[in-house]
Amino acid sequence: MTNKTMNLKKYFLLLFLTFSGYLYSQEGLPVYLDYLTDNYYLVHPAMAGAGSGTKVRMTARQQWFGVDQAPALQTIGINSRMGDRSALGAMVINDRNGYHSQTGVKLTYAHHISLDSRRRYLNQLSFGLSAVVFQGRLDESEFFNYNGVVDNNILGTDQTSTEPNVDIGMAYAFGDFYAQFSVLNVLKEKRNLYSQSESGNKRRVVLSTGYTFGESEWSFQPSVLFQYVNFTKESTVDLNFLAYKKMEFGRFWGGLSYRSSLDGADYVLGQATSEQKLQLISPVLGVTYNNFMFGYTYSYQMGDIKFQNGGYHQITLGLTFGEEKEAYHCNCPFNQ
């Protein structure tokens, strides 16, 4: 066993022990657009250690600046190849939305099989399994006695519920083409935080695919991501296009993403009844400088009915080390 492998195992053990007190499970991690900033491990467990190096990624997302207790999300994760085929990943998540919050940990094992015996061209099949634990919290302390009115249906305390779950997935990469399929929140569980008797199937199915083309200096990557949530019967699709420009110090990239729900909701505006679907338009910008990465995503919601005109801001910081340069003879994401 090499010193590098031993050190990486120590990093994973330290990360797990440090955040073991935050284990949880209520709603799971939403699928935002942070995967476009070289962070597919957030969505697909099979992408842990899919490349040749070790990736550390931190994200911070804030919605509706100036709104008290607006939704906010922070994640920190690491994933790395451990030998020729095995890989490990770990992630800590903190998600807040008004009086509800959740914190949690995800630990992942992935197995990568090279289908090219010479290992010169990218032809890789991957499988991933994640153990996920979330602790949900609901603060009802301000609702029990509101302006002298007591609601007996509200406990009036800070409630918590801890529940485990499992994510599974697979991925395939062939040259400049890639595809991933994952099922998140596989286990059906009770939603104890809101009802002692209610059980919810929070299973989320995610499918994504993309292709990279272009010359060595410029490359372009169209991609699609589809997700379906079993409990709410919601379906959404992301249409993405990114452009990459190689520089001496690293690369710049930028692009645009459009997310739309496939199901709408009726609303009344004036005397007319209309249907509105979720629609988000999101520019993405980023730069890689040597081993460091910075990405920024802004999402703007379109439609007549929305909370406010302000959008959603997200920043991603990353560090990549131990990566084999030009590991594959392809113009593919693993070789960027």
C-alpha cells in the first residue's frame, strides 16, 4: 500500500469522524445545477473517483438575498480513486429553508471497470453505492402561541428526526460521450418529523448524458439531465450547453442551462385561469487555475407567479490533486 493511499484513507476517516454528529435524513439533497461546475458526484454516486485524481468541492447556495430565513445550502465533499478500480467519496450537507433545516453525511463506494485493455482510451463502466443519513429539524417554537392564540396541533418545540437511506447508480463513459443513471433515496421511510404515521417514498430517479466535441483549444459540451420524484410525481429536465477555453494556467468555461418542469399548476390571474411550469434560466461561469477551481451559477425563475424577482446565487470552490495529465486520448470531461 502506497503512502498516498494511506494518506487518502486518513483524510476520509477524519472527514467522517468530524461530521458524524450531523448524520441525518429528511428530504435528501435537492438536485441543483452545481453538477455543471465539475461536481457530478453531488448527483451520481458512480461518479466518485471516476477520474484519475482526488477532487475536493465546496458549494454555497443562497436564494432571495434580503429575505429572512431564505433557502440556503452548503456542501463539502471529497472523492478519489483508491487504486485501479475502487474509489471512495464523502460529503457533508447543510440545508435550510425557513423553519425547516437538515444536515447530513453521505459515504460512497464506487467501482470502475476499464473496458479498454490497453487503458489508453476512455471506455469505462462505473457503479456506485452511497449510505446517506440525514437529520431533519423543524422549529415550531414560534408557532405554538402566536399573538395569544394556542394551536394544540403544534407541539411548540424544536423537533428532530434522524433516518438513513441509500443511493445507487451507474455511469458509462466512452471517449467524448458519457451517461449516468442514479436512484436516490431508495428506501421507503416514515416521515417522522411531520407525522408519526405518514410514510413517504422520496425516491428520485436521475438520468444525465452529454457529449464533448471541439479542437484542443476550444471544446463544447451539450448535455441533458432528467429527474423524477416519486412522492410528488414531479418531472424536470435540464438542457445545458458549456464552452471551454484552454489557457496556459488552466481553462475558462461558461455556458447556459435551462430547466423546465414537465408538469404545471393552475393559477388564477384576474379572471383568467392559466398553467405555469417551473422554468429556470441559469448562466454558468468558471475558471480553473492550476489545481484550483472557481465556479459561479445564477438561476432566474421565469413566470407570472414567483416569490420575488431576485434569483438564486451559487458559488463552487474546488481543489484537484494527484491527477494524471492527459490520462486518456480523448477530448472528454475526464481529461479536461
